[in-house]
Amino acid sequence: MFKSIKWRLTAIFFSVTAVFLFLLGFYLMNAMEQYLYDRTQEKLVSYAKLLADNLKDDFARGVGPEYFDAYAHDAQKDISARVTVIDAKGQVLGDSVADKDSMVNHYKRPEIQKALNKETGKAIRYSSSTGKRMIYFAVPINKDYDIYGVVRVAVPWTEIEAGQKQIRWSIGTAIFVALVLTVVVVSSFTSTLVVPLQEMTWVAKEMADGKLDLNVNIKAKDEIGALGSGFNYMAQRLRDTISQITEERNKVSAILTSMNDGVIAIDRKGNILLINPAIERMFHIKYENSLGKSVIEVVRNFDLERLLHLALSSSEPITRELQVFTPEPKTFRVSTAPLTNETGVVGVVAVMRDITAFREVERMKTDFVANVSHELRTPLTSIKGFVETLLDGALQEPETARHFLEIINDEADRLNRLIGDLLSLSRIEAKQGEIHKTFVDLEKLISNVVSVLSPQANEKSLTLNIDIKKPLPTLQVDSDLIGQLMINLVDNAIKYTPKGGRIDITAFRVKNGIKVAVKDTGIGIPWDSIPRLFERFYRVDKARSREMGGTGLGLAIVKHILEVHGGTIDVDSRVGRGSNFTIFLPSDGR
């Protein structure tokens, strides 16, 4: 309960008030008791002096002892106090309570001694006559210079104590009521302070839980009202700030999410602060499983970890190329930049761009230039050599000259085929998105291809078999390009199938398109060469391919034709058992 400021303030005010009231009560009690005692003493002394003044003439006349005893009894009725009359020798002449004859001589009593000395005597002691503790006041009975005796007035001490108790009870009750009123008043007063603070505390907790649309409803014009207004202003600024931060965060998140480049950020200890979805895809990791871990734990690449730590220690931007071999071999260009604040470098952010395809294209370009140069140089060198031979005198030998000219003609044809294939490949690439599609009868197209290539097959005694699984869906393609594709596939099958072999051309309907398979019983392809079959100038057996007039571009042309039509090709081959090339061409399904 005392954790509340309301009750702490109430306790403080109560404690201060209680101490003040107790001190005041103690002072008042003592003062009132003293006042009561003084008033009692004054009254009794006044009564005693009045009685002494009445008795001085009686003593002078010499009245008998019975008179004084009766006088004491009558006086008690008037003043409600014990009255005792004593002569100058201490003998009791009359008493309103006890029998005077049974009472001892009072000459040595202290109050009597003082009274005989013409002073007011006072004493408090236990009385054997009444069995009570009494307070006595004694005054002399004198006339002129003669002292006749003493009048003593007494009351029980319990009467004074009863008055003191009444004073204590009254003051104690007043103090209790004052303390209760203090608690009520202070509690009510502190509530006007605490309730607004409690409301602000509740609003602050709700805002901390994300409910930012709350305000403090305080209408007071005092400092609490000013505090509430300031709190509401702070809440509005906080809402605006959080809204801006959320908007900026969403922008950054959208940018990071849409980026194809990977982004990874680490703190000064080398632990991951952030990764974007591109990093998740690149390394097959999860965002929630990566935060707070080191780079080597998540990416498992020492080169990347060293680069990030180097950037962290150097505090300078760094750009490097890195090779990553897991989960698959890739090449990245990594650019780092330090993360700083007013205290200095607090981390590093790295942007990882996958340049594997770029490097592969560069390699293919380099290989292409080298292969083209080599392929062109070979027939040109041969032609130049034989021409030089002819010029050196071989023209004078008709048979030799004719043989050389036939070779020159073959090499020129080979050069022409190579240039033709290069031009075809270039045209196909240039037609990306510009091909002219028409509705094509695939069965007729295949039949035309077989008719064109039948003489070559007959020379090798090959069997060409066509199997069309009807009905076929409508095929909308560039007929020239698809015709060239089929010619390349069937021509390759004829070239690499030994005499007496068989070539099967099958077309059948599949979901969303048509599949055409060209299967032969030729020499087959090693499994490690299949992934590179569609590279330009790639040959499984270069010497044999040249002998058969191959340029190494036929399957590259097939691949590009399929790409511009949205199709695919699969290869299944075993050495010595033949090959099966299956293409897929999409159709509208009609």
C-alpha cells in the first residue's frame, strides 16, 4: 500500500500532524492539570480562610469543643470538603468526617506547623481516618497577633485525579478526531494529485504496449494540468515520431526485400544484425535463426568473415570478389561500408551481388571468340596452304591440282557453313520477342524435314520412323525456326548413328503443349558432357565432329530457338546405346 505516493503523502502528513498534536496534547494536559490543581487549591484555601475568619471570634469568646465539631460538620455541607478545627497545641477540636476524640494530636503535621507560623500549609498523604489519599490545606485562626488555632480543609486526591482523567480523555478524544480528520482531508487532497498521475501512468503503460492513440484527460489549471498537457504533447510527438520511423522502416524493409543483391549487417562484435531475403535465398538460411550469430556460423565462409572483420577494423569501404562453394558454387562482388554513430564505428553493412552469371557470360564470350578464331583459322589456314602449293607449281600437275582444289572447295564449304550457323544464331538472338508466329501443322513440318534429310539417311542405310500421336493441339510458332530446330536434331542423329541404325521421331500431346522426341541408336554421349552440349562450339569428339562437317553450333541454335518460344529440351543418352533428345513446345491447348 505504501508504494503509492498517495499513501506516502498521507502517512507523512499524518505523522507530522500526529507529532504536533501529541506534543500539543501533552502540553495542554499538563497545563490543564496544573490549572485544575491550582484552581482546587485556590478554592480550598479561600474556603479555609473564610472559615478561619468566622471562627476567630468564637475562639475569642471561649466556646466549647462541641461547638467546633458541629461547625465542622455544617461547613462540610457548604463547601463539600472535609473540615478540621485544631487548637494552637495541635488538639483536634472538631472534624467533619472522623470522631475528634479518636484523632491524635496534629501539632507535628507539616501543614499545621506552617499554619501556626502564619503561612498556608499544604500536604498530600494517606489518611487513616478516611482510608484515602488526601490533599490538605491549612490556614491559621488568628486575631491581631494572637493565634488561636488552625482550620484545615481537605479533599480526596481521587477527585483531582478524576478531573485530570476527564481532561486527558477530552484532549485525547480531540486528538483522535483531529487525526481522523487529517487522514480524510489529506487523503482527499492527495487524491487530486495522485489520480491524474495514476491516469498518466496507465496511459504510459498502454502506449508502451502499442496503443498510441490515448491521451490524458486532465482539465486542471494548476501544475498537474500543465504536466498532463505536456504529457499529451509528448504522446503526440511520440506518435508522429513512431509513425515516421515506421514509415522509414517500411521503406527500408521494402527496398531490402525487393533487392536482388544480398545485404548483411554485423555489429562491432561480428554478430549478425540484419539480413535481407536475398541472403536467405542465396545461402538457404532463415532470418530468425541468424540474428545474433557470427557470420561463420550462418554463412560458413571464412573469406566473407575475414572481409567483414577487415572492414570493421579499417573503418573504410572495401570492395572484393569472393568465391562461395556452399550451398552451390557462386561468385560475389562484396561491397562493405561502416555503420557509425557519435561514438564511432558500431558495425559494418555488406552488399553482395551475385556475378556468377556475369562471369560465366564473360567466360563464354572469351571462349566464343577463341573458338570462332580457331574455327575460322583452321579452314583459312588449309585454304591458304593449298593455294600457296598450287602457286608454287602444283598447277602443272592436273591430278594434284584437282585434288587440292577439291580440298579447298570442302574447306570453303565448311567455312560457309560455320558463317551460316553464326549468322543463324545471331538472327535467332536478335529475334527475341520479335518472332513471327503462325499456326503450324507439326506433322507436315516433320514430314518435310524427313524428306529433306532422307538422302543422307539412305546413304548410311538408316531407318527413319515417324510416330505422331494424334490428335495434337494447335501449335503457334515460327515455322522457319522450328523447321531449323528439327533439321539440326535429325541431322545430328544421322551424323552420329552408324550404318544400319534407326532414328525414331515421336510427337505426342502433353499438358499445356507438345513433346517431340528424336531418338537414335548412335554412339551416345558421355554423362559428363551432357551439361555442356548446348554451349557454342562444344564438341564431344572434336576430330570426328569436324570429319562429319559439324560446326559445334547446332545444339546452341536449338537451345536458343526453344528459348524464344518458351520451350525446353531434355537429353537422355548412354555411350554406345544412342541418345534421346526431347523438346517441349507450349500450346494454347486448342
